Amino acid sequence: MSAGHSAQGNAAPYYYVPDHSVHPVRASFCLLLTLLGAALWINSYQVGFYSFVLGILGLITVLFGWFGDAIRESEGGMNNQRVDHSYRWSMAWFIFSEVMFFGAFFGSLWYAREVTTPWLSNLDHQTLLWPNFTGTWPNLGPAGVVPAFETVGPFWLPTINTALLLTSGLTLTISHHALRASHRGKAIFWLALTVLLGFSFVACQAYEYHHAYTELNLRFDSGIYGSLFFMLTGFHGFHVILGATFLTVILVRLIRGHFTADHHFGFEGAAWYWHFVDVVWLGLYLFVYWF
């Protein structure tokens, strides 16, 4: 994500292959520690929490060093056009995997709403398995086993968040065009505004979650609706945090003089990811809050 090209990037006539690195091994160990800690934590083992936190902190440290090496290689002129193509294909496939990830959750939402709910409310299931179950969406489960809750409507926080993300996509595009025109100061200003809008979205969503839990009684265990609501919006919010962090790193690099008008894939890769996050949110806004 942080990789980009310096002005000397095209000078390298070869495909640069870095030296042996300990970063993959360290990252794997930190991921193992994180997942093991999470498993112990949810099973009420106190050591699980500390293992989870230690794994996350270790992973952040490893990624900081790993991306730092990639930046130094790029700014040192070790990458050429072939490496640039590799970065672009890697980022494209990564975003494709994210599309499949969110596609699974959108598919679950459709299946639960349009297939499972009507199916369980037919006469056979009402008589044998799900008495008094009504095929409405959302529902409180069979015989009202789910505590009553209210849904989150599109007004006003989700609509405000939509405006924030759409505006951030515009400011990011302006920043990109400014960088391509070699207007570094303008690029820095609009990118800084993009980062501010991104973290503002996260703050608004945190407030929305607090409102849902404390005033609407909408929780993760509020039936299939609650589970899908928090899975979809929560994972998207996590991706917004990642995207805003990526853009913050790019902003720091811009301020330090990295990137040129012709060689700035680090910027472009982060921008691709951010626009993907925007598109996913539009789907969420329509199918979770409106429909």
C-alpha cells in the first residue's frame, strides 16, 4: 500500500527482487498470537486478552517495518515499470477479494430477507417448527425470543455519513489530479481534507452504534437483523479506518516530498481502496438503511 516510485524508478532495467526478509515470519507469528488470544478471550481465559493485544501491537510493528522497507526500495530507485505492474495487479486482486468478502454478507442479507423469512412463515413451518412466527423484516424470531428493538433509519446520521464519504471521494480525486499536475501543495491540502472526512465518518458511526445500543436496544444478538447490521456496517467501518490510515501515510509521504507526477502508485493504490470503500457504503446505505 505504501509502495510508490521515485523519479528514478524507471532507471532500473531489471525486476527488483528484495533480499531475504524476516517480515513474513514475524507477521505470521503475530497473526497466530492474535487469533489464539481471540479464541481464548471469547472463552473467558484472561490470558487471551493480553495475547490478543500483544499480537495486534506486534503486527502493527511488523507492518510498519515492512512497508518502510518497500518505501525505501521505491524511493531508492530500485523499482521499474515491471514492479509497478506487479503492484497494480496485486492491488487489483486484493480489492477483488474484498468485493467477494462483502458480496458474501450482502448475499446473506438478501437470503435472510427474501428467502428464509418467508419460508419459515409458511403454514408448514408455523405448525411444526416456528409457531406464531410472522414473515416480516426485521422480526423478533420464533415466539419473540429476540428482545424488542428498533431499526436504524437513514436519517440523519447514515445520510450525513454518505455525504462525508462521497465528498471525501471528490476531494481525493482533486488531490490526485493536483499531484499529476505537480501541484504538491494543493495535493497535500485536499488529501488532508480527505483524511479528516474519513475519520469524521468513523466518529459519526461510533455515535450511531452508541445510539443503537443504548436507545434502540439494537445489539449484535438482536436476531439475524442485528447480526447482519453490525457485521456489514462494522466491517465497513473497519475498512474506513484502514483506508483513512493508508491515506494518512500517503499524506505524510507527500509532505516529505515522496511521489512525482509520473510515479505515485502508493497514492493510486490507496485511492483505489478508498473509492472501493465509498461504493460499498452506497450499497449499505440503500440495502441496510433504506430497504
